[in-house]
Amino acid sequence: MSPIVTVQDAVTAFADFLEPTDAELDAVEREMPVILADVDLLDAYIVTLDRTPTELDNRRIRRARRRALAARVALLNQDAGASVPGGAA
């Protein structure tokens, strides 16, 4: 019969490496407008799950969808602008 040992020491030994790096935190910060726009879109969809959407619900969904797409376009344009040195295409 083999003894059961805990792996707590092995897990906590690498706890410092489990934290996100500054680059990862910066990436999340850059993507935050997209994340928040997606949350708004999901909220708009969730409201209509248990009932037939009204015209107001449809407008809310359309606005949230446009905001989500605009946030994605802004993020892509921001990333494209950063990757092209000197502004050359």
C-alpha cells in the first residue's frame, strides 16, 4: 500500500509563476472594451430568453451588437497601428 501524500508543497513552490505577467495584464486591459461590450450584448440576449422580444428589446440588442462590433474594430485598428512601424502600410 502506497502512502497518500499531498502535493501542496509542489503547487505552492511555483505560486509566483502562476501570476499573470505585465504583458498579459496589458493585453487584458487593451481588450477590456471588447469584453464589456460582449457582456452588454449577452445581457441584452438574456433579458429576452423567457419572453418574446419587444421592439425595445430588439433595439437594445441591435445597439449592443453595434457596440460590440465597434469595440472589436477599434481593437483591431489599434493592434494594426501598433504593428506597422512608421505608419506605412
